[in-house]
Amino acid sequence: MMQALKRQLKQLLILSPPRILIAGFALIIFIGSLLLMQPFATADGAGTRWIDALFTATSAACVTGLVVVDTGTHYSTAGQVIILILIQIGGLGFMTMATLFSLVLRKRISLKERLLLQEAMNQGSMEGIVRLIRRVLLYSFVIEACGALLYAIRFMYEMPPGRALYLGVFHAISMFNNAGFDIMGDYRSMTEYVNDPLINLVTVTLIILGGLGFIVLSDLMDFRRKRRLTLHSKVVLLASGGLVAIGAIVIFLFEFANAKTMGPLDLGGKLFASLFQSVATRTAGPNSVDIGAMTQASLFFMIILMFIGASPGSTGGGIKTTTFTALAAAMWAMLRGKEDIVLFRSRLAKERILKALTITMLSIAIVLLGAMILSTLEDRDFLRILFETVSAFGTVGLSTGITPGLHDASKIVLSMMMFAGRLGPLTMAYALRPKQSKESYKHPEGKIIIG
């Protein structure tokens, strides 16, 4: 018995790619929390409590956006820059950033590093992985630079150019990486710009581009040459577009007459706000209306959208649009009595459906466990607790306003939810399990009654 336990412990200590990813993110969060605790990182020079610094560092590195202190007023410029660096590393992945330094220094990318990049980018093989990383870095910096410039031009109408440029850079990086952090002050997010076409369109575009995934962006850039898209890109574009459109329509209908949110807005403002909040549920997190004042129907529907999240290989979280689409296609095939699950005239392998089902069930279990623990620790409305829990797990960052007032134990729970959501339930499961040996036999087939 003791020998078996020792063997399992030794296997757990072997640094496989999933374990290296977990250790890397944990180290980044630890260093970030230590820096955010320091007096120089706060506006008043008093420093930040460890639990609040840890929560903020986790939220930034996991590109979530939930906050327990106001980023714009509590942290100094140095503290905000630390948060911005954590967002950039967390959004692109620390292995991608490490590869950037290797490319700059003209160092060779080792086989182990390629395996880590494959795991980090959720790729099926190492073929072309370095070329993909080069494109990831290029697309990210170009898109962020364009977003920063457009933001700065708009902000220059109401503040000095230096401040406008700083706000532009911060929010462009935050929105493209689907982090949702803002430095507007007093937890306002984008509520002052609910009727502003430029701010709305730039923010929505950055969130969508960050949430589609770098594989899809690369495929779109090659479309002119290849004249075709991969099945993955077709599914992502269809699912993302459909979810955004449905979300905007539902929010528009439920919030149209709500005097505390969209009621006072004109038709244009209502349309902008509906689209903005629907896109924000793609794991981004900014808000242009008061989330805490929205109807329960809107909040519940947004929970569903946040749980689905963005797409694979993106800066966002959630179970991913492809997972949701695969399960929906499997259900549709079952209802029609079809054996094959077909998308765009391509058959999906049964292993893909089993993987999608595993991710979904693990995610539901994690969310329900987190929500139950929070409901035990906090005397608050359960729908709001569930909203914050899904927002944390989906690395969204939308909040009904209860996160800053949570107890320390609840902050730790939400931090763990953000960490698990950013890395993904399967990565966590693979990292924790010992090495599996291949079975040399099969059990006899059995039958149970389903349904």
C-alpha cells in the first residue's frame, strides 16, 4: 500500500505540460500579489491587504476583471501597470511571452517548449506551433495598438493627450485580452459612454477579436489566399455570431423598460447597450449599464452566456463555443435519429463529443460547488452568488456589485474559481492525475436504461 502511494506521489511530481502551466500561472499570480501589496503600488501609499492583492493578481493573470478594490482610484500608476502586465501575460499565456523573448534573442525553441506551447494553445500537434505563436504576437500587438489609438483619440476630447493615451493603452490591452479591467474610477466601467458610438464599437470589436481565438484570426487572414475556412473557424464564427445576436435580442427585450438600466436611454442607446452587454458576456467583463439593477431574467440568461464563454485558443474562458456547439449538434442528431454528428458536411468523431461532455460536466460541478460554498459563507441572493461564481469561472468579470463586500474566505473561493476557469477543467484534471497505463483488456459490454 505504501509503495503504491509513493509511486503515485512520484508520478504527480513529474512536471508534465499541464503541471508546468499550472505552476507557471501560480508563480505569476504569487509575484503579482507581492508587488501589488507594496506601498508604491497604491495611490495613498498604504499598501494593499494580502488577500485583496492576491484576488486582484489572480483576476488580472486569469484575465477575469472581478475586483475587490477600485482599480482606478486604489492603485497608483505603478500598480495599474503591474495589473496591465499581468493581463498581457495572462491573456497571451506565459509560454507565449517566453517564446517572444526567445525569438527576440534568436534562441532555438526546444522540443519541451514546443510541447508546452501545444498544450497552452490547445493544439492537436506541434506542427507549425512556432509560426502560430509568431502570428499570435503580431496580431495581438497590432490590434491592441489600433484599439489604443482609437481610444486615445476619443479621450483627448475630455482630457490631456498623455492621460488619454495612457487610458487608451490600458483599456485596449484589457479589452482585447477579455480582462474587463478599467481605470475609470468608482467602479463605473463604461457606463458614462453608454451612448458613445466610438467607445462602444471599439470595445465590442476588441472583445470579439480577442474572443474568437488566434487560430480563427490566422485562418481569416489566410482566407484571401486559400479561399476557404477550416471547420473549426466556421463553427466558431457561427456560434459566436449567433450567441451575440441572441444575447443582444434577449437583453434588449428584458431591459427595454427597466428604469434602472436601459429605460431612460433612447433607441440608439438601448441598441448599443444590448449589444455591448451581450458581447461582454463572451468573458470580457466591462459594462455600460448597472449590472446589479438588471432583471433576474437578464441575469440568468447572461449566466448561460458567460458559462459558454469564448472560443478555444483565445484570451477568454468558459466551456468554449465549440464545446457548446458539439453538444448541441449531438443532441440534434439524437432527436433526428441520426448516428453521425455532422457540422458543415463534416462528421465529428465520438471522442470529440465525449471530450465536450466531460468539459461541460466538470465545469458544471465546479460552478455548483463554488456557488454552494459561497451561499454558505454569504447571506445574499443566490442568483447573484451564482452570477459572480460563473463570472469568475468563465473569467468574465461582470459583477452585480457584491464582490467588493465579500468575506475573505469567499474571495479565496472566487480566486480558485478564476484559476480553474483560466486553465480549464481538463488541464487541471490531467495535471492532478497520475500517469495512466494502457489497459490490455476490455470489459464486456453492458446495457442500462437511459431516459
